[in-house]
Amino acid sequence: MKLLLITLFSFFVATTANWQLNFEQAKHEASQSHKLILLNFSGSDWCGPCIKLKKDIFGSDVFQAFANEHLILVRADFPRLSKNQLDAKQTAHNEALAEKYNQQGKFPLTVLLDANGKVLKEWDGYPQSLTPSSFVESIQALAASSK
């Protein structure tokens, strides 16, 4: 039983896409692995569409499997509740990312970038017609055309 639980936990960890917080590290990893960067601006404790996007799209098995193979994921979170506040260094880092990639302060905003930080596509908000499969397909099309 213990071996089964360890195996299931290992599988879950291996198939769950990990969101990074450091954009420079993500750029380095993307250049080494020839992957694209998906940068998500989120208000994790106040933005309803951000929470829904995280759950319905980013949390889906379809997206997770694709992301593990093809993307470096970065989340720039801007929580409002005092109990969820980030440390000063992370807040400054996220604000610098917003200054460069989200000057209008849109939430959610998801940006697909190449390893050099060049914007390939932006998704503003969470369109109701968006599904995990359609989102992955749009990234695949952009990835193919950017090579």
C-alpha cells in the first residue's frame, strides 16, 4: 500500500506542470530546453476570472501534459489580501514584469514568449469559449510558426 501511494504521488508530481516565479531563470531554462515561456498575470485572491482560468485551463490534464513537454510556466501574482502578500523581492520582480509585459494592468493576462522574451501572443481575460484543447492548439500553432 505504501509503495502504491508513493508511486501515485510521484506520478502526480511528474505530470503537474510547475509554475516558476523567477522570469530570468525561466528564460535561461527556455533557451536551454528550446521551450516557449507562458507568463500569467494573476490576482490569485481577488480576480474571479484568474481563479477560473487557473482551475479550468491551467489545471486541466490536457494543458498539464502539454506544458510539461513544451512550456516554461511563470506566474506573476498580485494578491490583495494581507495574509497572501508576497515578499518585497517577489513583489518588485512581478511589478517589473508588469511594467514590461502588462502596462495596462489587465487581469488575467497570459503572454506567450520566446526564450528571448519576445511576445508571440497575448490572451486578455478568460474568454468563455476557451477550452484547454483550444488553448493548447493555439500555442502549438504559434510554436510551429516561430521555429
